[in-house]
Amino acid sequence: MLIAHLPSGYILGTLARKRWREAPGVMAAAMIGAVIPDIDMLYFHFVDGGRIHHHAYIMHWPLFWAATGLVALAVTKRHARQYLAVVGVFFAAALLHMVLDTVASPIMWLMPFDRHATELVAIPATYLNWVMSFVLHWTFAIELLISIWALLLGFGRSRAVVGIPENST
């Protein structure tokens, strides 16, 4: 996924906000959680020099997010119950990132126990620039649909927030 992680976080945050209205920070948790696994791109570009695909790093191991999330949820439940929804949504968004990446990029779902990578669709390098290969592949339509869905939710929310008073003159 190239562009759909942040919009997917917005969608998750919108749904979570409907479920946990009293939990402030749910939207921020969803949007940050949806993009945080790609923080490994900093290491990929500035330290590793692009030698190892960033999906091989721990930030792209679904079991890392699942295990860390379970520990965080247990600690939060015991010590700060009011943040339980926020913590849960953050880790759900990080795992959503893994699911979306699996569509067209290899993700090692059982790492560190198994290095087998799973991807639903392999995108061939048909262009010199890898970005063009992704953007011009049919799977990019999924990203566009996710982005459009998020935009529609955002526009729908802004109309509801602004609203028109019933008794306006």
C-alpha cells in the first residue's frame, strides 16, 4: 500500500468513535496506528541504505503488534482503564496496516517463528520506477477506493458538524 494507510486509519477511527463516543483520542490513535509500522522507512533509507526490504523489519511483523498490543491492553486494563479503547484502536490500526500491506506486498505473518512471506497479489516490475508499477497495477484501485471512502466519511462528518439550524432566519 502506498496511499491508503492513513485513510484506512481515518475509517477505523470514524467507526471506533461511533462505538466509543466517550473515549477521547480514538481518532488520533487510529490514524497514528495505521501509519506507525512505516516508521521503519527511516531506518530503511537512512541506516540500512535500502539493502533489506522494510517489510522484513520488526515493525512489519504482525506478531510483534499482536503481542505488544495484548501486553499493552492488559496493562491498560489494570492501570488506566479509561484508555482501553484508545490503546485497542491503536493496535487494531497497526494490524490493519499489516492486512493492507499483505494485499500487494510480502508480509511475514508468523515472524520470528517462520520467515514465509504472504502476499495476495504479486505486482510485477513492469516499469523502471517501482512506484509506477504499483500505481498502474489494478490493486492500486483498492487504495483509491479506501481513500475515496475516507473522503466521503470526512465530507459527511463536516456537513453534520456544520449543519444548518432548523429555525434559521
